[in-house]
Amino acid sequence: MPPLKQLRGATACPLSGALWGILFLGALILSRPVKADDAQHLADLIDRHIEARWESDGVTPAPIADDAEYLRRVYLHIGGTIPTVAQTRRFLASESPQNRRLEVEDLLEGPQYITNFSNFWTRVLMPESGTDIQNRAQRPGFQAWLRQHLARNTHYNAIVYELLTTPLAGDRSMNVAMQSTGPLTPIAFFTTKQIKPENLAAATSRMFMGIRIECAQCHNHPHDDWKQEQFWGYAAFFAGIERTSRDENALGQVKEVFDRRELTIPEQETVVQAMYLDGSQPQWRSKVSSRRTLADWLTTKQNPYFSKAVVNRLWGHFFGVGIVDPIDDFGGPNQPSHPELLEALALDFAEHDFDLKYFIRGLTASKTYQRSSRMTHASQGEPQQFARMTVQGLTGEQLFDSMAVAVGYLEPFQPIQPFQLDRPGPRTEFLELFDSNSDSPTERQTSILQALAMMNGQFSTSVTSLEQSSTLSAVAEFPWMKTADRIDALYLATLTRKPRPEERERLTQYVDSGGPAENPKQALADVFWALLNSSEFLFNH
């Protein structure tokens, strides 16, 4: 039987007898619920909590986004790029009542989801690799490990468990940048933290529990209840990792002492025992490392922090702002905007065994997620009311990959080093320039250098030229298209929508007049360049 996505597009073709049979089977498939109806249950849960707040606060929500706005949004959030023209035309032409859920399903089962979320989790787990050249060299191996798990839909708790418990002792002298021998491992997580207990404690508490306890490293936390002894008690779970070399970059020179479960606070004589952040005492087992003991506690459904931290992080990715914001700061004064919703989401996610795809299905099926970003009422001004979608800046990866889709650019294959994922080239140079220090999608700002690169940089200039842009040359040279049709095609390629009538009329006149160069094809290139540099292209909305 043909894939579901082929059946969805089949209605555009003349129908043979065989095709009628295929469509009949396709109709039966489409009439069934998409995946588990639990996803719709989660969507309804979200909408009930959000709508109750709107009613109590007198908020009028924005209308549901149209298909074009939704399609571009969900492609960027799940797949990391805008859709192609063919994908957009197919989606906009579909009359299936389940079309949005089907599109989400296609994305979750495709390679774009794996690539996009390997980038997402690398930014979360190895932020050092975005700012330090030496740490950046370790990204390919770490991302290969992530891709392996995302392709298998390994559940989140299992990913975190393997990361925390990966073996470090023994002969681990392989190249951690390429991981050219042996199984894929997340060793780079530890090397980028210099395998120091205090660095690992600060990172894991923030990433996996939303607790910024690092302020208690040198003294009691100034704004929260965390004490210095709590920080070092938590860091003691990593005390068994011991270097046997002075070279901090030599991971192979590490051994692990399983029964070392205490640390001395620096510049003090106080010795603290390993203790969980909820104040409970570990139950130690023979020949079980303290890291594994920590992972057993951290990734359970009963952990009061673990599930809340990840659902809030995913919510922040899809909505641009977290229920707790900043997303990894569950500190005392930083309370959730919707505490009951956060609690319900955390419980539901844990009950579904920390299934990331399940959570994404439910969240994107909610009416809350599907609201337009256009402000239609004064009550929609507060982002944490979620009465409309926030406008979010694209990451460097999203922007470059979306440009590549729009202009028809493919990275050249390097036969000498085909698996070197971080090799020099337009994409690498672009990502270095567009690296953002902000974790918040709503706070990403464009610098002057970035704006200049988009307007007249070497890459943007070449891919918007008639000679080198596959999209532009195809649209300009196709013989049976009217000018208005060419404008439509460029809008679909860049903004995932057709132009409004006034836009089409104005730009058709511009192209037909030839623009300043009195050359219609060059005028069409001007339109293409302007669309790629528009705020509508540069943001997710």
C-alpha cells in the first residue's frame, strides 16, 4: 500500500480504476484516528486550563491560524525548516479534517525531526559547544548519539539515564569528536564540563530539574532557599570520577571509584555526603556507582522536578515562552503562570513514559498552539496568557536551512571526508555568524553584521541570483507561467503562503515594468531577495 502522504495527494490526478481502489483504502485510513487518541486528550487538557484563565482574566484569544500560518509554524518547530512549495501546495489543497495532525505525524516520522531536535537537545545539553571552538569539535559525535535515540524514539527518561551513566573509566582514548570506534556515547557531555563535580552538578540540576543551584556553590543562594551544603551534597554524586592525568582534555585518563560518595567543600573543612536535592537520602547498593544511583532517582516518575522541567522546556520551544520563564529557573520568586497546567502536563507526560513524540502530538493538536500570532485584541499583550502565538526569532540552523529550502540550495558532498558534519562551508560560516547567546526564542535579536550578511553577504547574494538559485531560475524560465503565477510561486517558496491580492497586483506591476534595470527577470530576482529579507521570513509566527 502506498504511504499515507501519497494517498493524501492522489486526488489531484486523473483517476484510473486502480487509483480509485487506492483512494478507497486511503479514505479508510484517513477515517481512523491518527495515532493514539491520547494526543487529543492532552490537547483538550491544555485548552481547558488555558481557556479557564482567559475567562477569569477577561482575555479574548486570537482566532485560529489559517492553514498556511500553521503549516510554516509547525514545520519550523518540528522540522527546523520551512516546507517546500510542493509540500505547501499539497497541504493547502487538502480537505481532510485531520490534515494538521497528519502533517505533524509526517514530520515526526521524517528525518527533519531527528535533525532539528538533535540541534535542540545539543543546545540544551552542550551549550559550551556553541561558543568554544574546542568544544564545538565534539558536537558531531554527540549529535550522532542523539540522532540514534531520536530515530528510535527512545523516551526522554532513558536518554537522560544513559547520558548520566555512560561509562567513563577504562580505555576511552578514542577521538570523542568523531567517535570513530566503538558504540556511540554521550561522553562529550562530560568532557565539555571538564568532568568536574561542581560543573556537572550545576549543569544537570539546571537541565534536568530546572534548578539553578550553581549560585550556592560558594555561599548560600542569595535569592532562594538552596544552601552551600546542598550544592556540594548534590555534586558529591560525581565525586567518584577521578582523573589520572593532568591533561583535562584526556578523557582516556579517568577512573571511577564506586564507593566515593562525599566531597570536601573548597576552602573549608566541611565534608558533605551525597544527597538528593529533595533532601532524601540515597539507598546505596554494592558495586553501583553514585552516578547510577543519582540517575535512578532523577528519572523516575516520582521525581518532583524531572517531568516538570522537560515539559516546560518543550512548551517554551513551541510557544516561545515557558509556563515557568526563564524555562530552566524554577527558583522561589519565579513562579509558573499556570501551576495547575504545569502539574497536569508533568503527570500526563510521566504517565505516558516520557514519550517525546506523544507530547509533541498533543501540544500541536491544541487550539492554544494553533492560535494566530496576529494581535486582534488588547488583552492579548501578555505572552504568558498564551492568547496568541508569540513571534519567535529563528535559530541559525532554522534560518540557513529555511533559506536552503527556499532557494533550492544543497550542501556539496565531500567524498574525502563524507562524515565530517562540521566541515567549513557556507552553512558552518553562517551558523558561526548567527550564533545566539539567548535561550529564549522571543529574545533573539539580529545584529548589524547578521543583517548585512542577509542583505548582501556572499551566500545570500549567490543564492538569489538568476544564475545560481534553482528556485529563481525555474520560476523565471518556466514558459507557461504568467507574472502573477511567478509571484505566487516565490511567496510559497519563502513565506509558505500566497500573496494577498494587493501584494500580487503591486509586485506584478513592478516585475512587468522591469524595475530599475528595466529587466523583468531581474525585477523578479529583486522580489525574491526582498521576500528572503522580510521580517515575515526571518521569524516564526
